[in-house]
Amino acid sequence: MRLITLLILCWSLAAYGNTADTRQSLETELNGATPQRQISILQQLVTENFKSDPPYALQHADTLISLFESTGATGQDYLEALQQMATLQVGQGLLDEAKANAEKLAAGAQLLAERNRHIQSLKTQGVIARIQSDYDGALDYFQRAAALARQHDLPDAAVQVEYEIAIIYYFMGKHADAIELLKSIQPKVEQANNQLLAGKVLNILGIVYANQSRFEESLDVMLTALEIQKSLKNKGAQQALLNNIGVTYNRLGKIRQALDIYIESLDLAVELKDVQSEALALINIAAIQQDLGDYEPAQANLSRGMAIARQLNDKNLIAQGLNSSAEYYLVKADFAKAIQLSIQALTLADSSGDKTTAVKPRQNLAKAYLAQGDIANALLYIEQAITIAAELENKSNLSKLYKQLADIYQQDGRYAEALSAHKRYSELNNEVFNNESDKKMAALRARNESLQKDRKIEAMANEQKVQAIQYQNELTLRDQVSAQAEFQRYIFAALITLLLCVLFMIYRRRLQTRLNKQLSQLVKDRTRELAAKHIELERAYTVMETQSLTDQLTKLHNRRFLMQKLPEDLANTPADANEQDFVFLLLDLDNFKQVNDTYGHTAGDLILIQFSDLMKQVFRSSDYTIRWGGEEFLVVMRHMNRANAPAYAERLRRTVEQHNFDIADGSSINMTCSIGFACFPDTQGESPILSWNQVIDVADICLYAAKKSQRNAWIGVEKLAAHTGFQDLISDMSLSVAANQVKIVSSIAADEIVWD
């Protein structure tokens, strides 16, 4: 099994190298080729990089279309290039350019009677309108596309468009229509064995169920959809599903699980270079962090997400971000700012027609106005929110709104109306969470009443029997009373004596029991005292152990922690496991000595603390963040794909560059950092050449090359060629690079890197 896995890894590495070589050779050939050959090369580059490297594919698709138009070749291949170009532009947020190319595609498809291309152009324009929150416009495009598909008997295309229409119904708050349409699509998709679309349909169905507070059904269908997309290795659909599952967990109050899922969704979005999904994940993460009281990272993530949303002009995302910002200012009691942001969100949500997003700004406005004592405006907005939530059939949200309405009435002294609103809140809350429990309780009550009735009838019958026996005994006693009177006196005396003996025995037994209980209690108390002392000792030991493994200034791990933990991690990593690389990143703050010399060591310490907080925001919770010494830090990213290391290095570099570092005198300064990294094992699919300590040394070489070359940059070694010597690397890295023994990735151009 391991041999097979090794062969697969070797084949994958060879394929990767071949792909890179093919791209380079095609680019070299492109300059001197004939126009017809140039078209063939560009088509190959766009198609092969369409999913793996969208920005690269987009660049060459633009060149390809220009070449088609300059040569007058506007046939089938030209239409395909237009379709690819528009799709890539939508993915990169270039919506105006995508719309222009989709309109070109529609005109060309009509001219050549290409029905499928025409339908695709209408779908693309509908998606663009949906992203821009123009739901009426999007619905018009999709309905035209569906009519065209049905007119020309194209059932597969019709189902694809009906799926898009269901999404628009959801955004317009027409949940019943969305569910009906999605359920009508399901048998068609199953008949066509279209697993990809089946997963997408289940995803949207789960979203609608969640908005109707049908959380168990929502999770069930979305988890089924996730299994389908994982089997298809469709990372884009997996990313969308993870985000939606996170939303459902959040609504169920499981915010820690929701946060973990949102972070996984963000990592996938970054890997796929899907900027819209990245913005959505950042805004969702910020909202959870805000709920947990982690305000600084929440504001940082919200700022990044809003910047992308504004670049895309995505009204829905911008409104969500404004809602989160308003909630932050509500917590900070800055009600004027909260009102300002909520009104902006309300305007965007109402203009887009997205009723789901339109509830939150009204809810926040009601809270802010109530806090200011403005009952009239608080009532106005909470009643509007209740009306919209009722239309959406979102009972979970509706119950919270009625609770808020009850609070407003109570503050205004309208207690009867407050009681009525609170009763409605309780009813809705029970409907959401206790429907099944209510049915079970009703059944139990009915069964209990039936049993009580049976027992009552049986008791009455027994009472009648007892009365009859008593009457018969009385008759017998009357006949025997004179003969047995003396005998009964003796019996009575004997019984009294026996009773006294029994009572004495009972008294002694109870006395002994009480003494035993007292002794037992003394033993238990002593045992608890000893256990408490043992726990205190264990806690003290744990604190001492933690302190010995922690840097006291930054609260990050120290070198001792790495020496204890890393060998065990490496030993427990299976040799044939996928995505089990270890990436070692050495980080160094540029010109840090000047900060200490200029502002003092207190300012320097503040910067180191803030830098460690930025590291925690960028890297995963499972990664080791370590203060390596002075202003130098080490990050060990465990169990990951080394191909993702450049994205994390760039994210940290950009985050540090954009951060304002506060110093002791109340002002702030800007800093940059340099990064060097290397991967373990240093070769993929073969035994490692270097130990992990030597891999850190290689990362150190890369770090200092980045600092010598320009600073504010990163350089990394992704893998080594077989038989590369450690001494060769540390003595002259430039020779190893020139000999192709080292694969370098960097934010610096290769010819600008200074190694010595």
C-alpha cells in the first residue's frame, strides 16, 4: 500500500513539473508563432489553467479574444473564449467587464443559432445581477433562459436555470416557492445522474430550511451535499457548503463549531482565489469573534471582508458587514454610530430586495433607539422587522424579535402588551425547539390518565370486597366474643410485650446506623480534603509546566515547547498520509533595532506583543507559534499541503504591512517583516534528506536572503532534489538554486534575490 502511495506521489510530482514546463514552453513559443498557432496556444493555456490558476487563465483569455477580433475569427471558438472570459471575470469580481462579454456572447450566439451558448450568456448575466443584489433583474434573465431551454427541448439546460431561479426565490423571501421548485428539480437531477447539481440543489434546500428554523432538516441535507461534493473533489462547492453549515450551527447557538467551520471555509476560499467567498467567510468569522468578545481580531477580519465586498459592489455582503459593525457599536454603547451604520445597511438591503438581510438592520435600530429612550422609533423598526420575518417564515428569528418587542413595551410601561408579546415569544420558541417534545408529552399525558382511571376502578372494586369481608367478620366475632374475651386479653398482653421488644431492637439498629453514617461522613470529608489538595498540586504543577513552555512577554510558546512536542508529532505522522507536510516559517521584524533605539525598549515590547497577536489571526489554531529569540519568531504549520505555504506567508506579510503598531507615547508606527520558510520532509515521496533542525536552518537562510534582497518579502524552499547535501545548501545556496537542486518560491523576482 505504501509503495502504491509512493508511486502516486512521484507521478503527481512529475505531472506538476511537466505542467510548469509545458506552460513555460508554450509561452516561449507564443511570441514567434503564426496567428493561428497563437490561438491554439492561448486556448490550451486558458483551458488547462481555468480552475487551477484563474488570474493566469484570465490574462490569456483576454489576449485570445483580442486576437480573435483582430483576425475576424468570430465563430464557435470565439464564443467559447467569450464564455470562459465572462466566467473568469465573475470569479475575480470584475462584474462590469463580465457583463459586457456576456452580452457579446449573447449577440454572437443568436447570430450563429447557438442555443446553449445563448442560454449560458443569459445565465451569466443573471448571476451578475444576483451578485449585485438586483434580484428582479436576475429573475428576468433566468426566466428568459428557462423559456429558451424549454422552447428548444434542452432539458439539462432547463434544470440548471431552474436551480438558479430557486436561489433568487430564496433571496426574495419566497421560501415556499424555492422549496417547491427545488423538490421538482431533484427527480430530474437523479434521472440525469448529475451528482454535481444534486449536491448544489441540496445545499440551497438546506439554506432555505435553516431560514425556516428547520435546523435538523437543514443540517441533514447540507451534510449529504458535502459528502457528494467531496466525492466529486469539487472544492468550490465544498467551500460554499461549509459556509452554509457554519451559518446553521451559529443559529443553533453552537458558535465554537460554527467558527471552526467558517475558518475551514476561509482557507478553501483563499486556496481557490475566490474573493467573494473569502469576503463572506471573513465577515462571518468577525461576527462570531464579536459574539465571543474577541473584538480586535473581529474588527480586523471585518475590515478585510468589507474592503473586498466594496470592491465587488456586493450590496448583500456590504449590508451584512454594516450590521456586524452596528452590533459592535451597540456593545460599546455608541448608539449614534450604531444607528448611522444600521440605516446604511437598511438602505442597501431594501434596494437589493433581499428580505433576509433586511431584518437585522431594523432589529439593531430598535435596540439603539430603545437604549436612547426613543420608544416610538424602536417600535417602528421592530414591528417592520417582525412583518418581514413573518413573511420569511423564520420562526427562530421571529421569536427573538417578539422578545425584543416585549422589552420595548415593558420599558414604556405597557405591561399588558409586553405580556402578550412575551407569550408570543414563548409560543414561537416552543414551536422551534419543542415540537417533538410536545407530541411526546401529550402522548404520555393521555397514557397516564388512562392508567389512573384503570387504577381508580380497581380500587373501588377492592374496597367493595374489603367491606364485604369486614361485615362477615363482624358477624363471626359477635358469636364468639364472650368465649374468646379472656383469651384475647392474654394475646393482647403478649403482643404488647413483643411490640416493646421490636421497638427496642429498632431503636438500637437506628442508633448504630446513625453512628455508622457519622463515621462514613468523616471519612468522606477527609477524602475530599485530600482530593482537593491533590487537585491544587496538579494545577500548580500544570501552571509551572505551562510557564516553562511559554514566552512571558508574548504568551507564545518557546523553544523548549518545540523540543518537547515536535519529535512526537513527526513520529505520529503516517508516512503515506495526504497533506501531512510540516512547514517551518522564520519571521523577523524589519529594522526592529531602530525602534528600540528611537522609541525605547517599552515601545519595542509593545510591538512584539502586537506582532504575536497578528500571527494568531493569520495562522491556524493547530499551528505552533513560537518566539524564537528577540524579534525573531518561528511558526510550525502541521499537517498541511505545502503548496498553501506561500499564501499564508503573503497573508502575514500584508497583514503586518497594513497594521498600525501602537507605541508607549500614544502614537503609532508602521512595521514590516521578512519571512523565510522550508518544508519537511524536504523531498516529496522519498525519505527526507534533512532533519527538521536542518530544515529550520534552511528557512533561516531564506529569511536572511529576503532581508538582504529588499525586506518586507518572503522566500521559501518548497522541495529539494534527491541527493542534495546540507553542506552545499548552507555554504552557497545560490549554486544549489542555479543547479536546480532547490525549488524556490518567493514574493521577489528570482533575479533580484541576493543569497550571499
